[in-house]
Amino acid sequence: MVRTDLNLILLAILVIVIVSCKSRYNTKSVVYPYKIEKIDSLNNYYIIHISKDSIKYQVVSKKSKSNCDAIKVNQTYPSFIFEAMINENDYISKDKPANYLDFVPIELKLDDSTIIKRDIELNNIYKTNNLNGLCYVNLMPKLKIK
């Protein structure tokens, strides 16, 4: 009788340990460094605001018809490779020192009918090959584990 009670107690403890380990494993989620803050639409373009740590990016992506899981606000992603659309060197005076943001335009013409404004607190407007419309494309090479 005592042995049966002891076996039941040990079995109950084992079940509790297994269940608690499993639930802890399932609640862990990966948080990537790049977070989608906001998604706007203007004519044939998406304007996506992305942050990493305290740095913010205003990204333009041309609308496309793709079947994918679209990026979502407050979702995080592993990497983005940004390319500035405004070349500051084209606007900064070469012979006078100044705040370069005074010379960088606040508007960028994307096509004949679309002009995007640069957010005043951001230093540029970017594009990225990581986005096809609202579809995320992971450009990082896959690691092969042997």
C-alpha cells in the first residue's frame, strides 16, 4: 500500500515536471531586431516605418501582387538591408560647413503622380530588397549545420 502511494506520488511529480517544461518551451518566441512600426499606402507604393533599437527607417516599397504572408505592424523580422534613396552629397554645400539636414530635400518624387515626404526626424528615405510589396524576403544565407 505504501509502495503504491509512493509510485503514484512519483508519477504525479514526473507528469508535473514534463508539463511545466513543455509549456515553458512553447511560450518562448523569437524576437528579431527589426520591428514594423507603421504601414501606409500612397498610390502605387507602401511607406513602411521600421525601427531597430532607437534607429527609425522610412522605407518605400512598390506595390505588387504576390501571394505571401504580408508583414504586419508590431511584428519583428531578422534583417533588412537598406539603401538610401536621397544621396546627401548631391545637396550638401561642399565649401561651407552646415547641418546636412538643412540641405537634404524633404520630398522625393517616386513617379509622375507620387511624391513622398521625408519624416522630419528621419535623415533619409530608404528602399530595400527585403520587401516585395508587403512580402518579406529574407536575404540572409541559410546556415547549414552538419
